[in-house]
Amino acid sequence: MTRLPLVVMERTRLYRNGVLEAEGFPIAEVSDHVADPAAVVWFDLCSPTREDLATISEELGLHALAVEDALHSHQRPKLDTYDSHLFISVYGAKLADPASGGGRGEKPSDAGRAHAADPADMGLELIEVSVFVTKNALVTVRESPSFDIDEVIRRWDASPEMAKYGVPYLLHGLLDYVVDGYFEVLQTLDDRIEALEDDLFDGSSGDQGYIQRQTFGMRKKLVRFRRLAVPVREIVGSLLRRSEDMLTPQLVPYYQDIYDHSLRTAEWSDSLRELVGNVREAHMNQQGFRLNDIMKKITSWAAIIAVPTLITGFYGQNVPYPGEGHTLGFWTSTTLIVAGTILLYRAFKKRNWL
């Protein structure tokens, strides 16, 4: 029988009759087990080469188009059906820690340094995972080690009695971990949006451009998140529609639970995007109100300054006027300047223009 080549960072498991029999064995031994109908094999590949997947494809009968999709990154989330297997493309999500230097973009100002580690400043990392699902084998192909496959294994081990349901149960654990990761990302963004709403009205951010930068960045993250994460709902829905062929009645409620969670993810991401838009709109309106206040103050002071300018200009005419050449004329003009200025100041102050 053909032996599979050794692949870097291999993770393998063998279940026989619903019991974990072996793990960590070389991927080259997989071909010895897939022929046994009582055996269920899982193995994981991280950033495999074309040669790695070509040999595996020949051994498991994988379609060439599915192998091409696994090799080329930036696939859309989808479920493709082939004669001997299913091909699923999904994305795990997490917020990556910001770089010590603040990442790309502007350096935070002194007023905004307290926000340098905010989740809104973090990069949204979406890790592509391709999944081949055969009758008794599950193959996961990760784009990078950032996808925590150990957490998926812990979920499988948390309910070892469910392993008797074979590949569909292993696939459930994988999809469940992916969707739960979406909730963690959305919860973090939700908390940050609430903090931005508070900053908007208490002025604690100091830097007026800070809120605008944050809302713009979060809106971009949410748009990208919705494009690559939300379609999991359609994938799980397709699996449920195939329940008669693929899922036992005992597993249907588990997949229905993932479907409900994916629906909540879609609704939550939509509401967060709307909230970000509201915060940005409120910030723009707030800036407009501040500009109006500034314009009122400038206009008020200009009107006050215009009074002495008008009076001194009148008394500077080269024509006779009341009080010309007398002390009375000086005191008359001075009185008019002081009185007019005080009256205008009090009038503007009463209207909160000053």
C-alpha cells in the first residue's frame, strides 16, 4: 500500500469503534487505517506543500479542485460536495495583540496613549482552515499555527463517549470551536464600542481624532468579519439539510445548536456595525455643535469689537459733529463705547453665546 510522506507539524488520531486507540502516530500510517470501516482517522496539516496534498489526495480520493482550494488562500467560506467527500472552508477569528510600536499608522498622541492597547487597535486575525470530510477520515489543513487546534482536541476529549458517532462528531467539535471564537471577538468589540460611547460624551479621550480613527477601524474589522465569518451559518445549514445522509438523529441537536449560534453571530455583527455607525454619526454631529459654538463666540466678539470701531470711526470724520473740539465730545464717545460694549456682552452672555 502507498505510504504517505512525512509532513511537518503532524497531528494524528485514530478512533476504533468509538474509542481513542492511538494518537501522534506518523501520517504515513494513515493509509493503514482508512481501509478499516470501524476506524475513524483525523490528521492535521499546517501549511502543507503541494506535494504533501497531492499524495494525500491520491490516497483518500480527494477531488483536484478541492485540493487546489486548500492550497490557495483567501477562499470564501463554503461547502462543496464531491462524490467521495465534502470540502469545507472556514475561518477562525481572534483579535491579535497590537505591536509594541503601535503597529502601522499614526503614533498615538499623549492624550491617546492610554488607549494604545484598546481592542479596537488590535488587528482582526482570520485564519483559514480547509476541511476534507470523508466517510471515516477528517483532514484539517490550517493556513498557520495561529489556529489553536489543541483547543479543538480538548473539546473532543471533554465528551469521549460521543466519539462513537465518528467523523460528524469530530467535525462538530471543530465548527463549535470556530463559532465560539466569533463570540469572543464580538464580545470584545462590543465592550470597546460601549467604552467609545462613554468617551464620546465625557471627552476623556482628549484627542478628538481618536474616536474617528477607532470607529473607522472597527467598522472595517466588522465588514471583514461579516464577509468571512458569518457564512458559517450557510455551511452548517447545508450540513443540517443533509442530516439524513450524514448525521445521526443524536447529532442533529448539536449541529442545530451551532446553527443557532451562527445566527446570533450574524445578528450581533450587524447590530455592532450599526452601533459603530451611530457613534461615528454622533461624533460628527458633536463636532458640528462645537463648530457652531465657536462660530457664535467669534461672531459675538466681532460684534462687540465693532461698537468702538463704529463710534471712533464716526468721531474721526472731517466734518463738524456734536462736541467737536470740546472735552464733552471725548466723554460722549467713551461713554457710548463702554455702554455699547457692556450691553452687547450681557446680551450674548444671556444667550450662552459667550
